[in-house]
Amino acid sequence: MNKDIATPVRTQAILKKYRFSFKRSLGQNFLIDTNILKKIVSFAELNENSGVIEIGPGIGALTEQLARNSKKVVAVEIDQRLLPILKDTLSPYENVKVIHQDMLEADVQKIIDEEFIETDDVMVVANLPYYVTTPIIMKLLEEHIPIRGIVCMLQKEVAERISAKPGTKDYGSLSIAVQYYTEAETVMIVPKTVFVPQPNVDSAVIRLTKRVKPAVIVKDEVFFFQVTRSSFAQRRKTLLNNLTSQLPNGKEKKEDILLALDRSGIDPTRRGETLSLAEFGLLSDELYPYFH
């Protein structure tokens, strides 16, 4: 059994050997707690036929744990300086492939088609840099990529927003966008003390399990998201105020919006944060004819 990468001593030794300096712009924080890494892997529920895409492997601490628990890992790393380190630290694992690319520009469908022919399914597992968390998650969901789900570590505050329920202060258009495609749960809180360098905030691990079909079936997905975003434009405003000010020609179509709200059985004085996904689905379908 190879020595774990994620111990404070081994991590420091690797960083020193390669004279690696952290880039703030890339949001680099490396985990130095093997138990937490093992827990993250357990949330992904992998087996010997699982494929894994990892985003931002760093020096390979999580990659190594994933490699021990799956058939194949493809790790996507943007920072060229980490490539020789990963080649070294992951040399014991023949089931790992590192791709040097920006995940936001990657053709993930192509990666799955080429790299995971022999696996039963694909999970995305990552310790995501905070500054690209939301765009990466939304890319994976909006492109309808055939993954079983996502287990990732991100800023605690963002995790709370993603898994929030209606009627809570954290519930918003991000909660709806993610929960439309997945079942979202925060499975673990991670203190900032287990990283080098230490971030300023605590982290959380969320598990997103892809739904077989979206949470609500709507006439037009793009318009549904336009309605949800508009409804949260100014949180203190009523639904009617937000929709009339945010939807195209909303002010002229105020009567139509009122009619759609009435047909949906939704009080125009309610706020966006009180509506469930089902209510937003109903509302966007009622509004749709007036805006197309």
C-alpha cells in the first residue's frame, strides 16, 4: 500500500521538492486530512466498475483515494505546474489519466465517450476552487452530460444555497437550477483547518444525484429559468414587482402577468423564496404564451 499523499508531512515534502507556490487566482487549497478524503469518496458510492471525473486534482490527494476505489479516474487540471507533480505522486496508479485543461472549456461528453467505455457509470468528484464552483456545476447539468451525480467540496455558504428549501433565506435561483436536475444534499461540513493554505471560510461537501427526469416538466426550460431568476432579482420585492421589472416588456404586460399568477393560484404579493419548484413550473407555463 502506498503512503497517503494527504498527510501534512507528505504534502509539505511534495510542495518543497517541486518548490510549488500556491496561486491565489486559481483558488488552490490542498486537503491534508486522509479521513475526510475517504469520507468524500464514500459519499460517491463507487465500486470496481465506476468511472470518475475529478476536477482540480492538485497534488493528487483525492485522486489517489478515488483510484483505489474505482475502475478509472480522469483528472482535469488547469495548472500546468502541477502536471509533473501529479505524474510523480500518481505513478503507482495505472487507472488514472490526467488531462491538462480548463474544465469550463472541456468537452466532457467527449471525455466520457473516449475514456469510460468500460465503466458502468460516471461520477464527478472534486474539491472545487471556490471561484468557479457554480459555473462548473451548471455546465455539467445544463449540458445534460450522462453522469450519475456530483460529489464536491465547495464553500459552505454556496453548499447551503444549493441544497436550500423554499421559505429559507438561502433558497434562490441557484437552489432551483440545481434541484431541477438533481436531488441535492449537504452531507458534511469541513473546517478550514484541514487545508494548506487555510481558506478564510469553512467548506462543505454536497452530493447531487441526477434525477431520471427533471423535478418539474415545463413547456420551455430556458424560459422556466428566466422566470425563476427574475423572481429573485430583488429579494425584498413581491413576485409581481420582480416579474414586471425583469421579464421583457413586463411593465406593458402587467395584466397578463397578473392573469398568469391567478391561473397558477399564486398570490402576486408573495416573494420568490416562498415558491416551490412545482409552483415555479406552473407559473412559467402560464406565463409562457404571453412572452413567445
